[in-house]
Amino acid sequence: MTAFGEKPSTLVEVKDLKKWYPIHKTFLDRVLAGSQNYVRAVDGISLSIRRGEVFGLAGESGSGKTTTGRLIVRLEDPTSGEILFDGRDLATLSAEDMRKERRRMQVIFQDPMACLNPRMSLGQAIGHGLRIHYPAQADSHREQIMEIMEKVGLYPARYFFNKFPHQISGGQRQRVVIARALITRPELVLADEPIAMADVSVRAQLLALMNDLRDEFNLTYLFITHDLATAKYICDRIGILYLGKMVETAPIQTLYAKPLHPYTQALLAAVPVPNPHERRTTPLPEGEIPNPIDPPSGCRFHPRCPIAQAICSEEEPPLREIQKDHLAACHFAEQFR
């Protein structure tokens, strides 16, 4: 029970979230097929994000990570399901009500060059959110922009304020994107592969910066990554996605120490070992992620799973708690405890 006036510990709760994209066909194809086909990008995901934590989403390309993140901040409309943000269902909000909520949730995109307007100076790009959400504070906008620029490492701010994206380095552009996301003082930040486009030499600096800003601004991150080594550095808890389904969630240290799903074990086995004389011995699953238009029956990982049995192709395993705060969707998860 939450005390009067105290905010609940859960900031985001997602329940049975789905996003199915219809496949456009000719009229004749629709008549012959007799039914509409869909790409099941997200197919019944449930998760919760606690206030102040970094919750990671990991999985192969095509597993539904980015789509899930975009749905949670309502950059896309869900096919069905609930998205509770601070107790309010975003899936039911009108466009105007959603616009008002956007100041509380922002996005750090993967490619800063693609998401920054080349005709806007850095100061204009960072301050764009202020002009939309806080027009009455126009007199203080420049001061706020300069302050956030220096907090993300763009100092002296007056040197960068009138520059354009092509005039700075890739690492500096990523800092601009971070500053733009934080200028409205959001509560939730969706970080979609935020260091993937940065040079290796500055990735650790950007992760350290995000951690520092998290503490200073009381942020909650939804951190999307395909790199479990990066997730281990920054995430508190993590969810593993496979073909639009959540297959495992756990605190990050628990997941690394004792993964309970064969797919998670395969992902961890693929993380490079920083020792040229040491090699992984765990065999990696064969094949590629199946077609999301026609996913396998039962457990979606069973065609590639080394321990699959008959029940795996017949019954879909529910995501269930195997140990405290450690959930897995595998019929045989107990054998890995």
C-alpha cells in the first residue's frame, strides 16, 4: 500500500501488449487467401518498470525490442493491451492528452545524425521541446538550454549553441540527443541503442554520463540493446525478447549468474570473452529467427532449442516466476535453477 501523497514504486506497467502489422495485398490475393495476414512484431508482452531503475530489453534483431519501446511511449498505437504510465493507460488517451504527457517521457534515438534536423542549430534542436511544452517560459529557455548542454558535457555551451550537427563529432551529437531528451525534465527515457553509433572510445563515457544523469534527474530508463555486455554495465533488471514474446526477466546479476531459458543461455554464450586463449564451449542455436508472419506453434524458440521436447511444439509455456523476481517462459526452466 502506498502512503498518501507518495508515488507508487512502479512507473510503467504493460499488460498483454500486442502490435500486429497487416500485410497489404492485392484484392485478388485477399480473396484467394480468405483471411488477413499480420506481422506479429509484439505478441502479448507484459512487464513492469520500477521508478528510478534501468530496465533493459535485449534480443536478436527482429525480436520486437524497438517496437515495444515505441509502443510504451506511444510513438505507435498498440493493436491491443494496456500501457499504464503512473497509473494512467496511455493506450486510451487522445492525441491531445498524449501530447501533454510527452513532456514526462522522452526518447534517445540510436542514430543522432538521422534524428537531428540539419537546418537547426544545436541550441534550437535541444530547446525544441521547451518551445512546445513550456512556451510561457520563453525568457528562460536559452539559460535552460545552456545549462543542460554543460551537464551532458557540451562545454563551453556558448561554443556549441549555434553550431550545426555536421560541425561536431559523433560522440558530441549523441550528447546533443541526450540533452534534447532531458530538456523537458522527463520521468521516463526510452534509450534505443543509445551508444550503437558512437565510437568504441566514447561508449563507456556515454554510459557513465547516462548513469550520472539518472541520479541527478531521478530518471527511469527503458534501455534497448542487443549487447548483453552493455546491459550488464547499466541495467538493474532485464527482459529477454524472442519473436515478439518475453521469454525471461530477472535482475541483471541473477540473469548473468543463472539464466533459466535456453535462448538467454545462447545469447550469453555469444558474448565475446576478453581473452584470446579462452573459447566458448556452449553450442549456439542453429538457424535464424523464424518468420513473424507465421510463428512456430507452442514455444517459439523450440525449432532452435537444444532441449526441446514434444510438449514444446504443442503448448506455449507461460511466463512464470521460477525464483523470486526471476520469470521464465520455458517448460523445463526448473532444471536450470
